[in-house]
Amino acid sequence: MPPILLAVDKIYPKGLMWFRRDLRVDDNAALYQALRACRQVVCVFVFDRAILDPLPRIDRRVEFIRESLVELDAELRALGGGLVVRHAVAEDEIALLARQLDVQAVFANRDDEPAALARDARVLGALANAGVAFHSYKDQTIFERDEVLTQTGQPYSVFTPYKRAWLAKVDAFHLKPYPVRRHADALAPPPDPLRAPVPALADIGFEKSNLSELDIPTGSQGGAALFDDFFQRIDRYDAARDYPSVRGPSYLGVHLRFGTVSIRQLAGVAHQLSLQGDAGAATWLSELIWRDFYFQILAHHPHVAEGGESRSFKPEYDRIQWHHGKHADQLFDAWCQGKTGYPLVDAAMAQINQTGYMHNRLRMVVASFLCKDLGLDWRRGERYFALHLNDFELASNNGGWQWASSSGCDAQPYFRIFNPTTQSERFDPEGKFIRRYLPQLAKLSNAAIHAPWTASPVELVAAGVELGRNYPKPVVDHAEARERTLQRYAVVKAQAPRQKR
């Protein structure tokens, strides 16, 4: 439990603020609590080798973190503090720093991912052995863990009633920001032996990515600029969000992932506007509530994403006979490389491979295609997204993939299967998005670009498209694949025990 903080008295002579997925000063729950509880607060971030060592040496997320830390360090220095940045195994380094700095308490914001919980449990034990307290706080969500439950005290597994309960509970208190700067006089600069600039990427074994070329703003200033831009068009979000060639989304996913923006600020603005009848803000608020929903699913059902091998929320779906073998591997490679022969799918995969971002509508389309057109295990796609998405967040990524594969809570019914061609015709009617990422198809007509195999030989020649050479033929027939999927799922549903009413 967090300490009871008095208005005047400080509980600890010195504390350590451990930044993790909260790379900002303002409205930071743990930093606020640390500053109120301690006469002096030293701040630290650890490039955790347990997380970083398995990654490829070029990773946009690592570069995003590094650039955001430079801004965070400068902001802390301007307030009288600074940032100690280490490259080590975090669970060892935090206990070591606590001893070196002679602190009496460590403060951090909670992370409910299974690996993070296990790490924090080990840190808690090491600190306890040294007589150092460890306090953690909610900062990633508006409501966490057991804060929104059914009337019988059970966690929700269906989104709509969860959303109703969320909206009924939220108020100004839950959206109120933490006034960090009011207590910033407790910030202490790192001692001389630990005072150093944020290490360069090369110093931690990484190379520069194309992050700067993509013009992805970093740090809390970058997050604020993106939010300011989105605020000007939030009223159109409900209409624009489904069209990948339109600037509809907020593009704040990576900032939410690493805490360079405050979820309280975002939800607070969206909630206030929705109360005023803004349909776009209400739709975006619903997306933020989905995020909370998936976090509480992970907290109550860690088996969905535990131990490196996710399991289905609905256990019977683990009995699905997915396509395996050499041909399945070839299909998966075609999906990964954007060579399925379905332009919208291939353009979406080109987007994630080139930028680390994928439009939300397209995440659903490519996930459905992997599971229900190719017949491949959704976990293969989940892992691919985890490696490539800038905004990868375990709870939302797992929840989204289980939704698409119909194996999760409140999931897409198994018999609803996205048709990649009709999705393309509906949400990229002029083929603008496809032309951007598949320039070899750029000269096709608006009608043919969604399904090049239907174009006449004359049109293909005129557009410079040669199926099987500069653009692949479809790797599967959607209609046939749909029937196979219906049979695959029907077998599982028939074997599932009937639920008692």
C-alpha cells in the first residue's frame, strides 16, 4: 500500500523515482508521490537488458525512448534534478542504485504485464532485504485491476457493460492531474559519479532507425504537439477513423505506450467533449475505454498472454486445428512481406514494415486475413506485431488479435469474416492508400486496384502490372478460404461444452 502522505512532513530523507513507461514530468503519479514523501528525490531510468538484448539491433521503439529521455533529462535538470540512465538488468540495478544512493524508498508506476509483475516482485524482495520500501501507483489507465467490477464483484468479459460501468464511475477526481511541479523543489541532481548525458544508441548496442525520417515526434513535447493537432479534428474522428488515406487517428499510440502523454489528460478532454455532444470525442473516448478494458482482462486473466505463449481467453479455441507445415510457413512469409496478392493487406503490411505503424482498421483486416483466409494461428501474427509495432502494448495487442480470431472476450463472431476486397473498396475507394505503399499498382483504375486479378490483360499491360512477376497472384481464394474457416470453427463449437443458463 502507498504511504499516507502528510501535507508538511516528509516521510523519507531520500527516495528514488524509477521511470519506466511514464517518460514525462507533468501529471506523473509516482513522481508526484515521491516528491511529496521525500526530502530529496533522485530519478533513474534503466535500459533493461532483459528486454533489450533479444531485440534486433535496429528498433524504432528504443530510439523513441532514447530521444524522449533526452527531453526528460533536460526538463528534470531545469527543475533542479536530472536523470541517471543505466544500461543493465533492471531488477539488479535498482537494488544496487538504492544502496549506492542510500535511499529509503523506491517509487514507480505500475505495469501489469506478467513479466513486469514478476520483475517487480523480485525488485520488491531485493529492496526489502536491504530495508528499502517499494511503492507503486496507477498511471497507465484510468481504472485498473478491480476498480470496475460487475455487481457480483466479478471482472467484466464483455465490453459494452464494462463501458457503461466505466462511464458511470468516472468523475473529476479520476481525471484530475497530479500537480508535480508544485513539489519540484524536492528534486535532487544525480551525484557526480552518476551524472552523465543520456547514452547514445551505439552505447547501448543499437543503430539508428528511420524514426527521424518518418517525422515521429518524441518526448512529452512531441506528444503534446500531436494531441494539439488531433484536438483540432477530434470532432471528425468518428467519420474519419476508418479510412487509412485520411488523417483521422490521433497517432498517439506510441506516446501512450511510453507515457510521454498522460492518459488522464487525454481521457479528461475526450470525456468533457463527449458530455457536450461531440460524437468524434465520444468515439475516441470509447477507444480509450477499450484500452482500459484489455488491461483489466490481462490483470484478471494473465493466461491470455503469459510465459511467451498466449492462450485463448475462450479455452475451446485452443483446439482449433490451424494450418501447419512448410506451406503454412510460406503463407506466413507472404503475409509478413506483403505479398499475398490482396492489395489492401499487402499495403498494410508494407506500412508496418516501413514505419512501425498500422492504421487500426487495417490491423483488423490483416489479422482476419491471417487467421481466417490463411488459416494460420493468430499467435504468429501477435508475435509479429509485437516485434514491429512502435505502439506495441501487450494487453491491447493480445486483445485485438483474440478479437480478430474470435478466441477472446467479446470477440468478433467466428462466422464474420472480413472480405479484404470489399474492405478495400469501402475504406480506400480511390486506392490512395494502396498506391502509396504499392506503387507498382499505381496506374490501375480505381475499380481494378482492389483486385488486380480481375483486370483485363489490356489494362494490366497498360498499367505495367504483370501478375506473378511485379505483383503476386492471390495466395488463396477468399471464398474458398472462408468455407474452410467456417468448417474449422464449427468443429470446435460443436465440441465445446454447453454453458449452463
